[in-house]
Amino acid sequence: MTKKALITGLTGQDGSYLAELLLEKGYQVFGLVRRSSTSNLERISHLFDKIKIVSGDLLDQCSLMDVITETQPSEIYNLASQSYVPLSWTQPALTAEYTAIGVSRLLESIRRCRPDAKFYQASSSEVFGQPDESPQSERTAFRPRNPYGVAKAYAHWMTVNYRQQYNLYACCGITYTHESPRRGTEFVFRKITRTAAMIKLGLAKELKLGNLDARRDWCYAKDAVHAMWMMLQQEQPDDFIIASGETHSVRDLVECAFNYVDLNWQDYVVVDPAFYRPDEPVQLVGCIYKIKAELSWKPQYSFKQLVELMVDHDLQELRGKESHVEGALVST
Ligand code: GDP
């Protein structure tokens, strides 16, 4: 029998990769989309004829119950949230509505309408905020430092509580930064690969960056969604860290991207205080011992491979568009 999956946050980076993975595996895929996000469908436009878009909103309990009743999914992946950290400070209540209470509504809808469905909640390393230890594991205490992290911590514990109280197959994947060619250039990884490609093609002259010593645990979004799917294929639900397990600095990233296009990064990178962050969090890095041991998951792409595939993508995309972007500079 064909398996059915419902994805919230279908229009985002992870939603689009997860939909592709599930389609490859023969699932019927339903994507929950808010009316207001219908103008934002470019990441999934190539999937329109293969997935079914259903209308609903994490702010509206009835819409969630209707969608779950109608589609009867065996797997539900909650990848939707208000995920932009600066906005979580200017709109903390709305962030809580989507990112925290939205998960309550979803869990309650599953409990009432489809209690045997398996549920994946997208937790985030932001729950650790200022952690007591590094690397962080599934046992590290949550010390979130922004409203987004607080909302994700609530959603995490509600998912765990519904598992314990109602015996739902509900689990949380705590993901760290994950990147892909579908990331925006406001994030440093794509900004660097994109601008290195632009400089190589003569479309930009320099790359302005902030703190080159900042470090992140970066992994490929395709690897991350594969871990999400694996988490729902187990006998018992459980929570896992999903990360690369290693950190690299912005400097490593620049060096790797520019080396790949045979350029010396020092000739092009300009450090601009405008891109410095006043309050950099401590280094977050995931311990992936548990997911490796229990699910046999590990990233398939190394840091270098990820940088190179993104530069390749940007070179290819820019070559196709050279006449349109001539003279343009990445403005982030
Ligand atoms: P996030 O902070 O994990 O959401 O991801 P970003 O990609 O925005 O930033 C990653 C790190 O890169 C942060 O520690 C930034 O301080 C550092 N960084 C250095 N230069 C830049 C820059 O020009 N833009 C951005 N976005 N980050 C930069």
C-alpha cells in the first residue's frame, strides 16, 4: 500500500528536499501550505504535478484536524515555523503562536484524528542557546537565548510529553545549521559560494564579510532530511541530534570556495564591521554519536564536497543568467 506523508513547511529548503526524498521512495506526499505563502512556491515548482497541496495553518486547529482527517497520513513532518531569529525579537508572540503553540495544535490534532501516525518535530540547536557543554548531545540542558529558541524548546518538550502521555510515535530531530543551493544569500554559506562564483565570472569584485573566525556545524540539507525520514522508520520513537559533528570557520569556508575556483581569497575578501554580530553565541556543535550508533546515519557529504557542490550550482545558475546579473553585487 502506498505510504502517505504530510509535510508542513513544504515551501522551505528542508520541505522541498524532504518531498523529493519521499517521492523517490514512492510516498504520496501532501504539503500543508498557508494561503499567504502561495506566492513563495519556487522551491517546489518542479514538484507541482507530483505532490498535493492542502490548505491549512498552524494557527488554526480546525484546519489541521480537517487536513489530517482527509489525508490520513501515516507520517507527519512538522518543518514549519517562524524561524527568523531577529523577527522573533520583534514579533515574539507571533513566533510563539507558530513555532510553539502551533506544535501543540498539531499534536492535539494527531491525537484526535490519526493517533497511529508517526510524527517528526523539527527541533533546532537554538534550544541550546548558551549551553553548558560542547559538543551538545541529546542530554544537554536547554538554555535558549532568543524567543525562537524558547518556542522551539516548548515544542520539543510538548512532543516528548505527547509521546510519554499518549503513546504517540512522536520524535524530535535537533538540527544544526544545514545548507544547500536553496539557501538564501543572507546566510554566510550561500553568500560566500555565490560571490566566489560571481567573482570568477567577472560579475563581482569583492566579498564583504564580518567575523571570519565565527564557527558553525554545517551539514547538507539533503543529509538532514534523510535523517528525519530514518527517524520515522524505527520500531520506537526517539530524539536525535542531526549535525555534521564538526565545526569550520567562515575563513575555512572562504578559503575552500575560492580555492575551488582557483582564486586567492585574500585578494577579494574585505572585512566589514557592518557584518559583525554584537553578541555571538558560543560555538554550537552537535555530538552525533547516538544517531550514528542507533540509526547508522552519518552525513554523506563532507564540508568540502558541500562547498564545491554549492559553488558549482552557483556557477551554473549565473552562467545561465549572466546577461541579467551583469554588474550586480550580492548586497547581504
Ligand atoms: P546563523 O547565524 O547560524 O543563522 O547563520 P549565518 O549564515 O547568518 O551566520 C553564520 C556565522 O557567520 C555567524 O557567526 C556570523 O557572524 C558569521 N558571518 C561572518 N560574516 C558574515 C556575513 O557577511 N553574513 C552573515 N550572515 N554571517 C556572517
